[in-house]
Amino acid sequence: MDIDELAETFELLGDWEERYSYLIDLGRKLPALAEAERNEETKVRGCMSQVWLVGGLESDGRMRFNGDSDSSLVKGLIALLMALVNGKTPGEILALDIAGSFQRLGLESNITVNRRNGFYSMVERIRALAAAVRR
Amino acid sequence: MSYGLDSSYPLERIRADFPILAQMVRGKRLAYLDNAATTQKPRAVIEAISRYYETSNANVHRAVHELAERATTQYEGARDRIARFFNAQREEVVFTRGSTEAINLVAYSFLRPLLKAGDEILVTGMEHHSNIVPWQLVAAERGASVLAAPVLDDGSLDFEGWKKLLSERTRFIAVVHVSNTLGTVNPVAEIIREAQARGIPVLVDGAQAVAHLPVDFAALGADFYTLSAHKLYGPTGFGCLLGRRERLEAMPPWHGGGDMIKTVSFAGSTWAEPPYRFEAGTPDMAGAIGLAAALDYVEALGLEQIAAQEHRVLEYATPRLREIPGLRLIGTATGKGGILSFVLEGAHAQDVGSILDMEGVAVRTGHHCTMPLMARYGVSATTRASLACYNGEDDIDQLVAALHKAVRLLRS
């Protein structure tokens, strides 16, 4: 699933209710992190909802992550994010315009831009991890 | 402007007084139900502030020119207006940036010098962080401690539990008048009576009370009472500490600067009398004038009428919310104010808030700066709808319809 396919799917969905419903479904399909994986180390700074991220660079030179949240909407956003970044090289990840991609999906700013929901912190952490292993 | 006491509540006319309410949000009618966070401002307040800047702005208490005189007259007139509204003497009205700063002022200027190791400061388990943390800061410095009285399941104060915590170690009592999270109206008169019998000074945090019930500072007998203008239809960044004259007179300054001194020399300075002793620097003239205009507005409307309307809407909303499957109200104390805090089973408060937002409903989600209270109820966050004078049954209908959508989306 790449960004073009996603954008197409979101365009087919009519109003915000359908988009939110699809987003929540995506989140439900995302495998939950095990209790042990949700710890202080994997927790991403956020205020209103909790967000965890595991994963990193694998032996094939590509990065793979897994994320989780106690918020259904944020978990849906994480599912989208995983679809965007998983299997890419650190360089490819750094070249992505993640904010622009989410804007293209027409997801309302209140859930994507709200820094308090931890989602943006997750994007920042993924970028930092990619930058750290690129060298 | 006058709204007759005998007529039915003029909701539409009141709404027309608040320009911000006329807009559409996310393509929907705006149902503003986040009034415990901040209330909207009537045109009369916005215009009073504009008029001040357009016609009278100058620094107060300093120059002899015409504008300075006009500004000073309006600014000190606002103090008189505020004093009259709360039945305090004008010297008892200290201008601050809000309730938080007022509490900090008392913590640092009044309590800190008195506090000794082993002393106790008694609060309740339903305090806002701003009525906990300032006390913790001064307590930590002096080896004192902050104790919290228990809260009962319905959100009311466990008054017997509170009394049990009173002892000869209790140096100070700080209590919230109306809980911002639960709406509980605390028995402040009884609390003050018990405290006075033991000679313990009391501060009442009135931030959440003053827009919803009449406060008579002289009759109440609290040593200190704090409020924020922005929760009372006034501007942000302004508020008051109401302090008993004899208390304020005995207190040293907290902030130093211009306007709070009698004389300054390098051998030592002397302080102005209260309230000026606590008002260092150029004050928020427009803030004071804006609050005075807000009080005029509220008085013309009648606080009793506003309270009655909020009560009506609360009574309408409570059973409607209870009908929503999996909804649990947090805070159901008898006689509570217009605050509806709840959790939806299986739904994160942030998701509920986001979905309500898409339906034009503005509520607050989170811990509401009352983390100990969240722990008390075993939740990490609630969704909170809070009422003001311009809310009606239609706002509740919009909230309830949006909540049904949230249930459908988040639990299907």
C-alpha cells in the first residue's frame, strides 16, 4: 500500500465519518504490541494519548516498525504511517514528506497536526532513527 | 441593556451578544461547551477593551496628562466595580494575571514566611493543579506537607474525612469552591467556620465559581478568594486576589518593581499599601476594564437567572447522557454546577473529543489539570462539557447526537 493507493481510497470515501471509520478499521487491523513492548523506552512523548514505537533497521538494510496507541484514531494514523515507512531504507524514509502525505489523505488537521496526540512525536522519532543509521 | 427578571430566559438575545458564537465550525453550528476552560466574550467586553485603547490608553498612576488621568480613573473605577460585585473593600482587591498567580502570591507572600517543618497544608482531593503545586513548592522548601481530604464516589467532599485531617499542625487550608472537573460545589462556608474556630487561614479558589453563583467576600469570611476574568466572560490574562485587609497589610511584597513602593533608596526601600504593594510594574489596564465590563454584563443578566438556566440545561442533559450506552458520569454530587464529565467505555477521551469536534461540538478532553482526581476515579482522562449563560437544550441535543456517532464509530 503506497501513498497514491491510500489517497485514492480516501478520496473514494465520502464524508469525515467514512474516513474516520476506515481509519479506525486500519488501526484495528494493526497488530497490538505485546504488554512488554509497551514500556518507558518505547513510549513516545505525547500528552493526551499514549503512543509506543518499536523496530528499526533490519539486516536487509531496510527499516521496519510497529506502533501502538490507546487511542483508536491515533492507532489508525499509525497504521497509515507504518504503510508509508515500512520496508524503506533510511534514506528513502528521510526523503518522504510525511506531513504532506497525510494532508493529501484529507485527514482533518485536528487529529494529524495536534502535537499533543503523540503522533507527530512518532514521526519525529522515526525520522531521528532513520537519520541515526544512515551514516 | 437590561433583561427583565420576570421574562423567560432570553437565550437568543444573549447569544447575539457573543459574536464568536455565530460562526460555523467544520461546517456545523458551533455548540461551545468548553466554558470551564474559558468563556466567550460578549460584545460589551470586546468594545470596552477596544474603546479603552482607542480613547484612553496611557500608563496609570504616573503622568499628569489628560490621557493618563482618564486611564487611571477607568482602571481604578474597575477596581471599585469589582469590589462592589464581590462585596469587598477596594483595598482588598489585588489585580493579578489570574487565579493561578493569585494563589502563588498567597503561597509565597503569606504562607511561606509562616511555614515551619512539620506543618500541614490541607487541600481537597478535587483541587486543580494550581491549588496544589504552589503549596507543594513552599511546603518542600520548609519541610511541611500538603494533605488532601478524600472525595466521595459522587464527587462530593468527604467532610467528616476533611475534619479528621484538621489538627494543630494544620497551618493553612486551600479549597476549591466549584470543582472544574466534577462541578461539585464545596461547602466553603462550613469549611471556613471550622477553620476559623481553630484560627487557621483559608484560601478559596473561586476560578470556576464566580460565573455561576454569587460570591459575597465579606459574608463568606475567607481570608483569600481567587478568580480569573476569562472564566467570567472577561479577558484572558487577568484576575484578582481578594484578600482580607488585615492579612494583606501584614504581607510582604512578592514581586518588586515600579508602582509597589513608597520610597526607594539603596539604604532600603519601603512598600506601598495594599493592594498596590502586590502590583509591581505597569498593570493590565485593559484587563481590569474588560473584567468590569463583564461584571456589568453579568449583573444586567442576573447571576441568579444565569444559574437557573445552567441548572435547567444540566437537568436536561443528565438523563440524556445517561441513555448513551457505556457512558459513565464522573461527578454527580447534589447541587453541582453546570459541568458534565464522563467516560465512554471502550473509547479514548481524545477520540471522543475529535469526533465531537467534527460535529461542531467543542468540549475538553484530558485530565483537566486534576490528575489526583483522575487517579481517584481510576481513569486517565474524561470528556467534559461545561455550561455558560449562552447554552441551551439545542447544544445538548447536538452533543448527544455527536456522542451517538462516537459510540457507533469507536465501538462498532
